[in-house]
Amino acid sequence: MEFGIVPASNYSLSELVPLLNRGFEGYVIPIHFTMDMFANMLRKDGIDLAESRVLLADDQACGVALIAPRRSIHTSRVAAMGIARETRGKGAAGSWLMKRLVEDARKRGDREIVLEVIEHNEPAVRLYQNYGFANMRRLVGFTRSASDSGKPDKENGEKPLHNVDLQEMGRLISRHGLPDLPWQLSGESISQANPQLHAFREGQAYVVISNPEAEHVVIWSLLVEPEARGHGLGTKLLQRVTALHAGKAWHVPAILPEELGPVFERAGFEKENLTQWQMKLSL
């Protein structure tokens, strides 16, 4: 096969979505993108289609790599990379594409490339390791069923939580959060998130969740100011926010740094089996 690449911006969204789905066909976990999901991903993750690439095999589109550059810190993230099943394992397509992505990053002046990869996706892990990516930390996810959400605040006689502006929340995460947080959990990503996200504060503890009116609620961030850590404030806030929105099912995506897991376990969340590696390549 003869490979080539072109900017993903050469294609319409309606062409990219089925190509992306072809790239993730037979993936280790089921993934199927819709137009709405893809458009939201582009905005939320800061993906630049002009910097993203479509892989060609004998002039036919057969793969895609979505790139999110953050020029202020000279860093890019590989937000997704998938190659159609019929091209996988032929001519080392993945390795060929990865080499071009690294070359592109150097031309942009990036100092590093970051990504997340499912831990049990061994071929992908080996590919990234072969190009010098190193594991930064393991990422985990959690769930909590609706039946475990506790009683509403009004029954507990507690005051409602304080609302926090997402821009302010982003600044707090940048100032006080863990270093090298996964891209989606960084202060910049949270500050640019969908307006349906909600941030709450109780004292020096903060939490960011998706639309609490939905049946399933996602927790995107949990933060305790440094001088207040070690007193169970994070656990207490998780218990309060789930009680405030009782009857909901809760989910923490598998992009949470593993070192934060005990806080969620103490609040009654159950760890998922899916884990990922957060990886970085220094250029």
C-alpha cells in the first residue's frame, strides 16, 4: 500500500463521522460517533481539523487522527486515532501515521504530545511506546447507582451549595489542581466547557458536574484547595452533591488520575474495570 495524509479540514463533518466510526470498528470497547457527539467533541476538546489528518491508502481515505493543539503551552493532544479494519496490519499503517503526526508536531513548535490509551489495548500501547511515549499515570473511572445517591439536601436540613462560574472554576483548577492533569480535566478545558456544566462550592471544596436534570450525571472535576486537604472535604462534597440530586446515576469517566480514586471510593462510588494510560512524548 502507498500511504499519504491530507488535512481533515478537506472533508466535511458528514464525511469524517463515518470515517471515524470505520476507524473504531471492532475497538476494545464499543464506540460509535454521531454528528452531535462529534461536533461537541471538536468544541470541547479544542480539536483543530486543519491540524488533524486523514490517512490515505492508495488514495482512499482509511483512517483519521484528531489533533488538539494548545499553542499557549506548545502542547498537542492526539484526541483520537483510528484506522479502518481493512487497512490495519497492512504496511504498518499506524506506525506510518504516527511518524507523520510527530513530524507535524515538531513543525508546529510543540514541546510535547499527550494522549490517553486504554490500558488493555496492547497494540496501541506498543505503538506509542515505540515512538517514545512514556506513561505518566493510570486513569480510572467510577460509577454510583441512583439507589446509592442518599437523601435530598432539604431532607437533611443542609444549606444549598454555592454556584461557581466556569471561568473561575477553570482558574482555580489551573492554580490548585494536580500538575499535568488529563487534557479534558485541565482548567482551560473546564473553562471552555459546555454551558450545561455546573460548578459548585462548599467552603474550600469544588465540584463540576454535567446537567443535573439528566438521568445520568457526569462528574468532571473535584478540587480542594491545598491548605484544606486531608480533612475529608472532597468526600463530603461528593456525598452532598449526590444527595442534592438524589435519584440520579453518576459516572466519572476513566480519565480521573488514579491517585484521586480513594476520595470517590470513600463517597460510595464503585471503580470501573476500564483503565487508561495517560502518556506523553517530549519533543
